[in-house]
Amino acid sequence: MNAAISRLHNVQAWYLTAPRIAVGLFVLAVVSLLWLLHRQELEEQRVGLISDMLWVEQILHFQLSRSQEQLQLLGQDYFNGDLADGRFEPRLKSLLLNNPGITQLLLLDKGGRVLRGGPGPIGETIVGEKLRPEPSQQAFRLSRSTGNQVFSASYASGSEWLFDLIVPHFRDGQHLGSIVAVHSVKTLLSEQVPWWFAQKYRISVTDSNGVILGSKSNVEAGEETLSHRIPFDPPGYGLLLVATAYKAETSLARNLLALAIVGLGAGVLASLWAQRRHMQKRLDAEQALSNEYAFRKAMEDSLFTGLRARDLQGRIIYVNPAFCRMTGYSAAELVGLMPPMPYWAPEEHEKTLAVHQKVLAGQAPSEGVEVRLQRKGGERFDALIYEAPLIDAEGQHTGWMGSVLDITERKRAEELAQQQQEKLQFTARLVTMGEMASTLAHELNQPLSAIASYTTGCLNRLDADNFQRDEMRETLRKLASQAKRAGHVIRRIYDFVRRSEPQRAPCDMNEIIEDAIGLIEADARKRGVDIVSDLFSGLPSIQADRVMLEQILLNLMRNGMDAMQTTEIERRRLIVSTAPAEGGLLVRVTDHGSGITQEAAEHLFEPFFSTKPEGMGMGLNICRSIIEFHKGRMWVETNPEGGTIFNFTLPQEVR
Amino acid sequence: MTGTAFIVDDDEAIRDALTWLFKSRQVASRAWPSAEAFLADWQDTLRGCMVLDVRMGDMSGLELFDILSERGSQLPVIFLSGHGDIPLAVAAVKKGAFDFVEKPFNDNELVDRVILALAFGASRQERHEGQATLTSRLSQITPREREVMECILEGKYNKVIADELNIAMRTVEVHRARIFEKMGVKSAVELAQLLSGRK
């Protein structure tokens, strides 16, 4: 049982655990998928960024290359003297317009002095210590010595970071001068980087120390976002072009989806947990229920009290094992039966039915009913039944619940105790009688002994012819007084007997008989004897001692029942009848017992004659004495149907 | 007839009737109404027999019998028993009572038994007294004399005795004379008769 339950428990636990694991795995898979997608997206972004980056760098490179070419041309034209005064300015303007990254253009002679330039104020010299920043001067010197175009390192000017492109001009190996194009990093970026790029990335230029020299936008990109850097060459000098992607606008739908998936996963887990709790509770409840059921079943099975439930029509709907044991019928045989029940004793059928109907009418006595029932084998047993209404869970009265106690043993014990008591009383009576007889004998012996001694003494003297008259007279007087003494003893006995003389009063014989039957009925039922009274109404009233007559009747009835002990149960009938008789009435007690032999009949009324082993042989003798005291007559006849008839007459009351 | 019948019965009529009866057969009697009264009068010198009722007021006849036995009374006892006392009376006889008679009794038969009891009592008394005399005489013999007496009882001559006990012939003769004197006999044969059944 327990093993089965625990196995069930295990299976259920498995049922509960598997979905949770599945859901967990599912959520994990989805999350990984999302992460992979995210990674892929980042990768794509990075690739896009790199290519965009390269593209921008390309543009910048191209722009700077073009600037170099144009500056080269300008230098040729200028130093060849092809540019008249009036033509220089427009040429400058057009160049600046075409190369937005250039903020200022300076023409220098071979010494580095500024010849011309614009826009804005033009410094004195580029080589001098004051006017141009150091990187620019270095670049100038480098370009003059190498004869190549040189980019300067970046330098700060005001809030801006600048770098210069120095284009030297030579003719026949002679340095004629240089052109300096001052580039602003910021302007270069803002003019050359297209809007769509700026929208996607923050583009900036930093030096090798990470100092931002300029950027297309000032909006800060968030931390940990995608960024890429490539060398910005030219101008070189460790400058880096850095593009940082603005936080990619992730797809709302996708996020919502992910959120939904996670949320649903959590929901499923939560519901699983809730279900598990619910299941656990149900399991606990089931366990408790089965325990309770097992307990109740054990209780019910071990009960000694029989339980039987009936519906409102009296049909048996339930019996417990104790009831089955008691009656000998199985539950299957009993359930569904309507009265009369097979366990009702046939001889008590009507009484049992009456009890049954009383119960159905709701008048079951609360102190219980004693009923004689029979077992399957026909054996009778006494049961004490308590009935109570059967109320179901809805408060509906659905039938009757009866608890049945087998009280046969108890009754038997009670009867045994009573018999013991009677025997004891009987013995006590005998002892008392014996003592009385002994005392009586002693009391009588004394004077009798004295009388005998006196007499013998007298005779001895007379025989010896040796006596004196006075002496003899004196002794004879003593002798007489001893005789008187014996007489006193006898009188005392007589007085004692007289004290228990009957108290006579007018009474009704039929009433006395009914009372006597009432007294002996229980005993008769126990012995299976049926007492039938056949009483003549209108009997003459009699003058009698009621208690004594009752004793006589009880004695005669008990004798009759004793005589029928071996008679078959159907014939155990004891008939008590009354009839008017000449000058009074006649009472007959008829039994169907073993009868009385002729020899026994002759001694029947003699004292100390008994046919019973425990009999004192006083019963009938006393009965006849009482009847004779009442001036009646008592005799015995043989019952022609087998058995004996005791008769007695009593005279009518004399007024 | 020697001795008296001592009647103890709490019923005056019985006492009086028995006295009347015994007197008619020339048996002397004396009566007491209770066991206690008799005990108060009892002396070792009483000679006769007792007629004792089993059932009496305070002290029963049987108790009195036990007390008398303890005191060394030699009186034979006849119990008068009533209805239901017979087992008690039988027990008493087993303890040494002379007899019991059931009430109401055949009176002359009772008297016959009383006479028997008196005779028995007298002879027992005599025997008892003889024994007592012998015992007192024997107690006067010295240990040395006893040794000599045993030799005499074995029928040895004085010379043999003297040799055996390592004493002079003359001394044996003196002892012999002393022993005869103390035991109240005149010859060795008489001494042997007196001490037969004794030792």
C-alpha cells in the first residue's frame, strides 16, 4: 500500500518535473536564439560600420588628394607668374569653395614669409618663431628639404584643431616658395562626411593619446557601443579616424517578442509551480483521506458493536462486519433486504416487527430496545438495539442507523448470578433450619434427659425396695416440672410458627394469577415456555392471603416448567385456568411435561419428598397446607394429553 | 465402690437428676454448675471420675478437659453430648477421654459406665502412685550405688562386682545393704521385681 503510494508519488513528481524542465529548456533556447540574433546583428553592424568607415576615409583621402593637386596647380600658376593680381583672389575663392576642409590658404616665399593668403588675417612668416605653430614650421622645413608635399602634425588654435598641408614649389631644383593649406579637422569632417553617415555614427578624429581633435557631431554615443577606428593618413602622425555607432535602434517588435517569450515562459513556470502546489495539496488531501478511510475501516472492522443502516422504507443499506458475525449472514445477503429480516426470531416476529415500525415512525426509545434475534444456524441471541436517525452531509434525513449489541453473554451472566444468589439463599435457609433444629434438640434434650434420669433413679430404688416416700414425692414433683419445661419449649416453637400466620383479606383470584404470571413471564420466555391463561370472569371473591396464594401459583407454575424441560419447544405450553366451583372457585395449572408416576403421586404432598435433585420437598407440602389453611383442597391429576394437572379449590368469601 | 462421680453441667435439673440416679446405685457424686467452679475446687487428691457436659455456658466441657490434662489430672472423663456435639465428643475420646454418652441417654447404662470409669480411675491412680514412689526411691540412690545396683540386677556375685568396679568386697556389701534399704526390699529378687518394666 505504502509502496504503491510512493510509486504513484514518484510518477506524479515526474509528471510535474518534466514540463518544468521542458519549459526551462525552451526559454533557454529562445534566449540563446535572441542572443545569437543580437550577435549577428552586431556583427552585421560592425561590418557595415567598417565598410562605411572605409568609405569615409576614402572620401577624405580623395578630398585631400584633390586639394594637393589643386594646390600644386595654384603654386605653378602663381610662381610662374601667371596669376595677375586680379586673378589671384577669384582663384583662391574658387579653391576654397571646392575644398571646404581648408580654412586658410597661405602663399609663402622661399624664406617662409607670407606673400599672400586668405581668408582672414595672414601672419608675417611661417618659419619664424612666433607666427606659425611648431608643427607647421616643422612641416615647412621638411617639405623644403625633401621637395615633397608634407602634412603637418595637428595643433590647436583656439577651440579648433588644425593641420597644414605644405606644398613646395620648385623650378629647376630651386625652391620658389610654398603653399600652406590650413585644414580644420572639424570643418573637414563636417563638410566631407555625408549626413547619413553622421546620422548613424559619431565620427571624430583623435590623436594617438585619444584626445578628440574634432568630430562631426557633439552628441555623445552611449557606452559599450560599436566603434571602429582606422588611421587617418594623411595627415598621419598617429591620427585616428573614429566612428562610433549610435545605439542601434533595436527592433521594438523583436524586443516585445523576446519580452513576451520570457514573460510567457515565466508565466508557464509560475503556473506549473502553482499547479504543482495544487497537486501537492490534492495529494496530501488524498493521502489524508485514504488514511482517514483506512482508520475508519479498521475501526469499523474491529468494532464489536454491530452496525446496520436502513433507509426510510426500512431496507437495509449497510451492515458492518460485527453485525455479519453476530447474525451469521454476509453483508451481500443482508443489504437490500426488506422486513421481515432473516435474523428475526420467528417466535418474536410480531414483537420485532412492532419495534421495527416504531423505529421507522421515529419513536425509537433512546434507552434502546431488547430484542431476541437468531443467527443463521437458528441459534437465538439477545440483542440490545439503539436506533438513531441517519442524517447525511446535506442534513437530509435518509434513514436509520442502528447499533446492535449482543447481550446474550451478559444476560447469561446475570441469570447465572441470580441462580447463584438463589442457591445461596437456599443454602442459607438450610443452614438456618439446621441450626434451629439443633437448638431445638438441645433445648428438648435437657428436660428429657433429666426426666429419664429421675425416672431411672426412682425405678432403681423401687427395684431395690430401698426408698423413702418423701424423697420419692419430691423427685416426682421435680420430674413433673421437667415435663412442664419440655412443654414450654414446644409452645415456644408453636408461637414462632404462629407469628408467620397468613393475613387474610378479600381478593380476586384472577388478579393474583395475572400478577404471578407477570412475575414468572421472563423466566418462561427464557425457557421457551408459553404461558396461557384461561380465566373465568366473574369469579367469586375470596378471603385469602394474597402473597401466599401467589407463592402457591409461582410454585406450581415453576414445577410445570421444570417438568417440561425435555418437552419439544412447540408443546411447552402451561395453561392456568380458573372456573367457578361449588361454594367457591377452582384453579387448574396444566403442564405438558413428563408427568408423575403413580408411586410419586402417592408421596407428592408428603414433607421432604422431592423428584428434583435440589428440591427440599417442602414446596407442595406447604402449598397444600396453605390451601387447607384457607379451607380449600388440593389434588393432582394426570393430563390426558401428557403431563400433570394441579388443582385447588378455595371457598367463597363468607360475609 | 471407691471414688466419687464429679458432675459438671450447667443445667441444674440434669445435675439433680444425675445425683438422684447415681445415689440409687450407691455411687457417690458431687456436682458443679460450671467448668470454672470445678477448676476452683480441683485438687490433685480428688479420686473418682468426671461426668462432663460438652456444651456449657462460658467454658465448654472440652476446654475443661484440656486444662485438666495439662494439670496432670488422672480422672477419667465421660462426656455427655447433645445433638450435633458427637464429633466433638469423639475427638475428645481420641485425646484420652474415657467415653461419651449421647443425650438422651439410657440412664443405667450411664451408671454402669461411671462405675467402670471409677474402677479404671482407681487402678490408674494406684499405678500412678506406685510409679511415683519408685521414682522417689530411685532418686535417693547415689551414682556409685546405681552402678552396683545394675550389677546386682544382672545377677553378679559380690566378688565379681568388686573386681569389676575395682572396689573392696566389703564396700560392695555395704552398698548392697544401702540399696536394699533405700528401695524398701529385702532381696535381689524383690528388687528385680520392683524394677521390671522400668529402666
